[in-house]
Amino acid sequence: GITAYLMIAYQTGPANPVDKFPDIYMDVVYGKPYCRIAPFLVGILCAHFYLHRDRTRPMDWKVRYLCYVAAFFCLFCPVFFTQLHHEWTMVEGILYSGLGRVGWGVGVALLMYTCFACPESILNRLFAANIWGPMARLTFAAYLLHPMFLFTYYLNRDHLLIYTTPDLIFWFFGAVVVSYMLAF
């Protein structure tokens, strides 16, 4: 997609391009909405298929379990592919950057489609439980507020960051706690 094209055009490199090309990657790829639109478009396509499906026939159990397996594959490949080895080639980095978000979107869309098409499934009952409502609202509010907190914190620093494991752990938990406190 667009992300892969931009990584090729600007030669930003594989795996973790922020380490070697922080300015180009952050300015051209990372925060741009056109690089993050693929999962949104997958969701729109999923909604279109759901609205125009044949409602007279329920989803066959074989198709449902095939969708579950495909969703599992699409959701876990982008996560665990990064753990295979440390040094990526340019092709691997571009494939991951170009297809990782799309794959995640397809996995979520498959799960949603099967839950909407088969409301009696155990997975749908688990996802539709009332216990998730308050946490979902709180998490969404934290998602909206955390960039403001992080930008305020990091842009007001008067010295460079030193990345050590204890510091990263401390900053992560501090950011999570403050974001959820602001969201509550």
C-alpha cells in the first residue's frame, strides 16, 4: 500500500525505521492518516458485505470456523512475525509495514463479521457481554487523551532521553496511569 511505497521512495529502511531515519519516517510515514487508512477501509468493506449478504441462509459452521482460523492467522502473524529474527531485510520490512495494519484489520473484520452473522456463537456472547461496556468507554477516552499527555511530557523535556529498560518501564506505566486518570 501507501506505506510500502513511501518506505521505498524515501528509503526509510526495514523493521524499526525510527532508529536509522527518525525525521523522514516520522514526517512522511508514521503519523500520516493515509498510511493508517487501510484498516478503516477494510471495516467499510466488511460492513458492505454484511449488509448485502443473503440473510435467508445462516452462516455454515464450517465457514464460521474457517473465518476464526483466518482471523487468528491475520491477528497473530503481524505480532509474532516481528519476533522471528532481529535484522530484517528491506523486503521484509516493507512487506511488514505495508501489510501489517491491513492484516490486523482483516483479522478484526473477520471476527466482527462472524459475530454479527452468528449472534448465537459463544465468541459473540463473550464479546457482547455487558462487562466490557465501561472499560471500553474508559479505554477509548484514554486513547484520545494519551497523545496530548505524551507530547506535553516529551516536548517539554530540557535534556535528551536515555533509553534504558527500567526507564522505559517506568515511562510506560506512568503514561498508562496518567492517561487513565485523565480519562476517568
